[in-house]
Amino acid sequence: MERRFKVRKRDILQEVEIRPEVSDGMLKRLEHFAEPFVASLGRPEPRENARIYLCGLLSDLNRKNTESIAYRYDQKPRALQRFVGFPAWDHRPLQQELARQVGVELGEDDGVIVFDPSGFKKCGTESVGVQRQWLGRLGKVDNGQVGIYMGYASRQEHALVDQRLYLPKSWAGDKKRRKRCGVPKEIRYQTRHALALEMLENNSAYLPHRWIAGDDEMGRSSGFRRDLRGLGEQYLLAVPSNTGVRDLQRGPPVYGGRGARPKQPFQRVDRWRKALDEQAWTRVDVRDGEKGPLVTELVKCRVVARTQRGGDACTEELLTVTRTPAGNGKVKYDYYLSNAPVDTPLEELARVVKAEHRIEDCLKRAKSETGLSDYEVRTWAGWHHHQTLSLMAIWFLILETRRGKKIHTGIDGSTGSEYFVCLVASGLQPHYSRLGQTNDRTQKQTQRAGSVLSLQAT
């Protein structure tokens, strides 16, 4: 191995050293963490099952479904499957407690609420909401389910706080399939944007914020942007590259003297961007990276966006375009529409763009670390139960990360994932059993841990 690589390896190993007090008492903290959530479940049995399921979602299982979790903790699979898959308890009080805690811990007056759909590829046709539909994460139409997620981002951290399962029209009107999957009678067909507005109504009081953000699936709807304006919300929403806009900062075409005075024609935002002068772009530092500051370039312009049929075509919006290096000499362009004032600083717009991408990171973390997509349930209740418990589990990891940063400044402050990975690699990945069912492997790993733990120990 070359010397420069040896030096880099040594530096990396030093950076991931974790003091034992970082993880000391973690199981007790998990017990304390679960208390306000499971309090709404009433009887001891569901409260116990909720704790066990949380433990499984936080474990190192490859597939974090009910059967795997049950075997890990010597539980009867059928009992845990009933707990997750049947509507014997309401997930909504747990979700509201999550939103409340996120608001208390991370809340800032200029926080950003972000909506992001996420698809789950599924086989068959029996699971609730499954059909061939657009799965944004896969970038194609495929067989699967779609969840709409609500996240919150501030300068302190970012977290997911709520979710809704999108029920397609073919499902909403099918009484037999609804009955088989336990879809409540009051559930009717709602667009993905209507589900986002419902979550905003239910949670906005818990989450101090100044902005609403979302990807181009959310921003493409002029009706959704109109509804947010009606609620008095300020938004910055991504839109597709073929969105039509009229540049209000360019003079109108020459008037011929007859008829109505001409206006600038609508044009696609990507074509509008290509006509920009290079000096129109402003460079903004987004955050510090390992190889120096990460930067993006922005340009903004007051426009009128082409609306869907029947919409208000006279609404002025702020078009923001960003360009960032995408590797291999390529550049990535993203387009956003906002109802913010035209004098909004580019640095503030860049901050909101960054927050929107942070929620994408949240979804990736939840899928990789707390089994967000590992469920094997077919019912309406089962989907919402698993999703809520998974969001609770990733929130616990975020809290542990924040605690770890205070104790050990060597932990990367950019995400919660690094801290969790360090715990796993150092042999401290506990199986989170509140029942004293720590297995032999965990005991041996703990015994091997020294006063200062690092990846080198493994």
C-alpha cells in the first residue's frame, strides 16, 4: 500500500474512534424514548410488541420484517404479525408525538417543510394500493406502492414526520379489494397533492416554518401551488424542465399598432436557461465538504408560469434555476418556482433547495437503516403501522447522533448515518432487547470493546 493511502487510512480510523460513553446506556434511553409513543396503546401487550418491533428496526437484521424481528427476539411470528397487520391500534397518536418532538428539538422559525413521494416496488396485486404507476425513486412506471412523506429541515437537523399511502382510483372504487385490505370506509381517493395538504394541516402547528419545498412531482401541479398560496404558505417547489414560463423581466415584443399589445411568449424553462448570459449566474457556498466548500450556482427571474387548464394564468412567481457539478464534466440543472418576494437573497433560496435534498437523504437513511421498505404486509393498517414505527426508529437514531456529537466532536455533523455505522462497525450494535434477551454474539462483542473503540478493533 502506498504511503499516502496508509496516512489516509490512519486519519480515517482516528476520525471514527468512538468513546464508550457515546453508546453507554443506549438501551435505557431507547426504553425512555418509547414511553411517550406507546402510552397511547393502552394494554401491556401492544406496548410490548411496539418496543420489540422498534428493537428489530434498529437491529442489524438484513430484512426488517415481522417474521425476522420475531425470530430475533424469540417471539411468536403470528402475534407480531397481528400487531402490525391488524387495525387494533391507531398509528396517528404516535405520529403526532413524533411531529411534536421534531418541532421541539429541531424547530426554527425559518424551518422548511418538505413533501416527497417515494415508490416501493412490489410484486403481485393483493397488497393495498399496488398497481403499475410512476415510482419516482426508480424513475419509471412499475408495479408498486407510493407513499407521500412529510419531512422537516432546519439548520440543526432534518427528519421525517408523517406519511400517507397513495390509494389509486382503481383501488378507491373497488369494494372487494378495499375490504380484503382493511381500507377504512372514510378513505376516499385523494391526489398525492391533496394528501400533502392534509399532512400540512395536521402537522404545521407542531413545526415552525417559513417555507414549503418539494420535488418536481409536487411542484408540477399549478393547483398545488395555488392551494399553498391560499393557505398563506411560502413555497419553493421543483418543476420539470418542460414547464412553460413567460419572462416578465424582458420587454414585450414590438407593438404593431393593431389589436392587443403582444406579450413575451411562453417557453420551456430549460430553453430559457440556455439563452442566459454566463454572467447571470451567482456562485453560492452551500456547505463545507471533505474536499472544500460545496457550491452551486443560481439565477432567478420573475415569471408567469403556464398553468393547468382552468388555472389562474396571471400569477407571478419567482423562477430559480440551479446548476451543480454532476461529475464526468457534466452539469446538473434544477428548476424551481416560488411565491417568495423577488428580492429574496440567493443564499436563502439555496438553503431551501438544500433542505429539499436533505429529505431525500432521510428517505434513503430510513430505507437502509430502519427497514422503511422491508415490510411484508398487505393491509392498510399494516402499511401505516410499519411506516410510523420506522420513522420513530430513525428519529431515535437522530437523537442518538445529536447526543454523540456533544460527547465526541469527531463525529461528522452532516448526517446521522455515520454515527450509527460507527457503532455497528465498532461492535456496539446492540440487539436492543428490553427483555434481557441479549444473545451471545452481542455479549462477546461488548466484552471485546476497549476504553476507546474504533474500526481497527474489528
